[in-house]
Amino acid sequence: MNGVRVAEKVGKVRACWRSLRRRDAGMVTSEYAMGIVAAVGFALLLYEVVTSGQVRAELQAIVKRALSARM
């Protein structure tokens, strides 16, 4: 009898474990949309910073120094 009770408990624990593993841990569609909007906003901000006059001049200076370096 005792072995049957243990088997039943083990079966219940396994069923509980399976139900826990099946839970959706990902994002829903609205969260994906908000993530995309945030990523696009960050990309636009980064683009604006990189294409600003001062940053562009600094990047060009770095490239010129790299290309004119003696080997």
C-alpha cells in the first residue's frame, strides 16, 4: 500500500512540474511592439548623435589619422 501512495505522490509532483514548465515566459504582442518602438527610438537617437557635425568631424579625424599612420 505504501508504495502505491508514493507512486501517486510522484505522479502528482511530475504533473505539477510539467504544468510549471508549460507556462509562457515570453513577451506578448504588446510587449514586442513596445520593445520595437524603444529600439527604433534608440536607433534614431544614436543616428542623430553620430551624424551630428562635431561627432562626424571627430570620426573623420580618427579615420584620417588611422589611414595616414606609418607602418
